[in-house]
Amino acid sequence: MDRTYELISSLSAIPAVSGREDMGIQQLAELCEGYFDSYEITPLGSLIGRINSGIEGAKTLLLDAHLDEVGFLVNEICEGGFLKVVNIGG
């Protein structure tokens, strides 16, 4: 459980505002090193990890997820504690 918590905490801490995921993808690759037999970062910035089953003719399974996150910048704190924000990123 501790390893799972640490992994999720590390993944959540990666700065990856939409359109600026390049730094985050490298950190993700480093975090996932022990989980894949091989991995690559594509020219468009996707991380592809492979785990070989060793079974000839085995079916392929794809797990797909997004790394990017919605980014906001607080530009005003209003009465009552409400925030006015502007988006950042793509």
C-alpha cells in the first residue's frame, strides 16, 4: 500500500499543464522504469511502455491515460473568499 500511495503522490505532483507536458512525461518515464520491460517517448510526447508476457500469440492489452491537467492562475480574491481565475496552458 505504501508503494502505491508514493506512486500516486509522485504522479499527482508532476507539473503538466495542458500543452506543456514535456517535463512531466520525462518524470513519468523515470517513475515507471521498474514497471515496463521497455519504454519510449514518441516525438509527439507520448509515453509507450511495454510489458512482454513471453507467451507467443498472446493478446495485446492497451492501457491509456492522460498526463496533462487543467491549469488555472488566480488573478483575484473576491469578497467571501471566492477566486477569479484565468486558464493557462492549452
